[in-house]
Amino acid sequence: MGIGVEFLPVGDSDGDAILIQYGDNTGYRLNLVDGGYAQNGEAVIEHIEQYYGRDVIINNIVVSHADNDHAAGLIPVLKRFRVGALWMNRPWIYANQVIDQFHGNWTLQGWIADVRAKHEYLVELEAIARSRGMEPQAVFQGAHVGPFEILAPSPQRYISLIPHLDKTPPPYRSELKPRSFAAQALGLLERVKETMDIETLDHNPPATSDSNETSVVQLGMYENRKILLTADVGPEGFFEAAQYAYHRGILGPPDLVQIPHQGSRRNVTPAVLNAWLGSPNGGSVRRGTAMVMVGAKKDDHPRGKVKNVFIRRGYPVFVGRTGWMRKPYGYESRGVNIQPEPFSYDVEED
């Protein structure tokens, strides 16, 4: 039995498109997580047709969160292939639970219409699925998508974030959200040049977007391998995922971890990574592999201090930009041969 994870290029800037193959000698199945921007969809189709055939079934498509650099490219893919299930969270489904946080001038139906209009690519995915007799499924903590278990977001935390999303109306009262776990537990570190023993990644970074914090975190467990996919999640969602995994008895260093959000400094903290990957070991013992696909023109990503925190914990970092990367366990190797990134001694000061 084997599992292979493919990170596909998504153009010049942001986004994700990740294809997972899993199976045995009787056949395999495919999950697709995200599809990049709308213009990336055809490239994803070409990749699938070339390596898996024109008549292949995609067993599961997962929309990690509602940003168009992750969701829009899935529209042509869903139109082109037979798909077993579409998993995505739609904020308007929970209108009844959040409408009281908005100005009284908003009617329930008016609010729903406004939010749907700002998520036209999700609406189109929904319509395509329904035209096939398939209702999109919510992708919340505890769900199982093939060999992957969803660790975050919980329905409660997702709903709590809806009033603060960029593509929902502003809430009637603007209140400060609770500080993240990392912000509550730890202070700031002095910024210095890094060595293998000195870490300067913020314990309390500026918040990532609320939309990013709705990202689906999923852990694939197949045979004796663990694959952790993180999309654009921030420290809050990453910690929620760790808490859930701990209570499920499945928290521990994965064989493969996706570095969130192209290696932004706002999306990981030392405390959260210690929970997932273990404490720094100077890179002396390899615990697994860290991978991230970065836009071809985002030369400043992944950030040096983010890359270093993975290396320091025994996770060599592999970065894709224009070519696709594949990490196989029990399958053949293919794709671009990429070497691990070197440790960065000079890192960003701001």
C-alpha cells in the first residue's frame, strides 16, 4: 500500500493545489485539495490527465478555505472529471447563527445574498455539484475524507470567525477577538541573527487573516505514514488541530508536513510547532519532511526564520516554485528533483 503527495505549481503568487494518490496493488484513489486561482485550473487538469488518465475519478475534492487563490481553480476541474464528493465550508449556510451580530438593517435573506455574491466561485462549485446530484459536504473537525481526518476548524470556531471575514459585511460592533493561544502563553523574543541554537520567530506574531484561520487542517494516516496538510492556517487553527489530535491520541511528528501559507511568519509559532513536530534538535535527527509550494515570483518566501524552525526540528525543507513536487511512500518517484533548502543565518529583521 502506498501514498503519494504532489504539490502542483500555482503561478506567480499565492495559492495551493495538492493531489494525493493512495491505494494498493488493486488500484488507487485520488484526493485533490485546492486548485489555485481560476487560471490554474487547466494546468491541474493537464497534470491529472497526463499522470492518471482522462477517465480517472477524483474521489474527493477539498476546498481548504474560501480564498479564491485556493478555490477558483477547482471550477474547471469539477466540470472536467467525475468526482465522488466535494467538501467545502460555505459561510452563508450559518446565517441564522451569526445574523444578530450585524446591523439590524440586514435582513437574513439580504445578508445571505450579499455573502453569496462575494463568494461567486463557491456558489459556482455548489451549482456544479448539485447539477450532478451531489450536495457539498461541510469539512469540519472529526470528518473523514479518504485516509484523512479533519482536525480543524471546529464548527464553533468557524462560525465565530464568519463575522470577521473580509467577504462578509462588517459586524455591528467591532470587538477585539481573543488573543491566540501563542499570544496568551508567551511574549516576544528579541530579534537577533539566527544560529541552529538561536530562534527568533515571534511567539506572538501579527494575526493572519480570519479567512486563513478557517483553513482546513487534515491529517492523513495511511499504513504507518502520517501526512499533515495545513493550507493557510494560522496559529489559532494550528493549535486547535493539535489539541484535537492530542485528545484523539494521534498527535505526534508527521512524516510529511505542509508549511502553512507559503512560509509566512504570521502562520506558525515555536510553541505550536513544538506541539506538532517536537522540540528543536538542531536538525541532528530527521523526523520527517517539510514541503511548501511558493509562487514563482515570491522570492522572499518561505521566510528564512520560518524555514529555519522546521530545519531545527528535524524537518528538511523542500520548496517548489515552477515545477511540481512529489513525495511518495510506496509509490514511484517523479516530478522535479528538488534539493532541500539551506539553513538561513541571516533572517528578516521586521
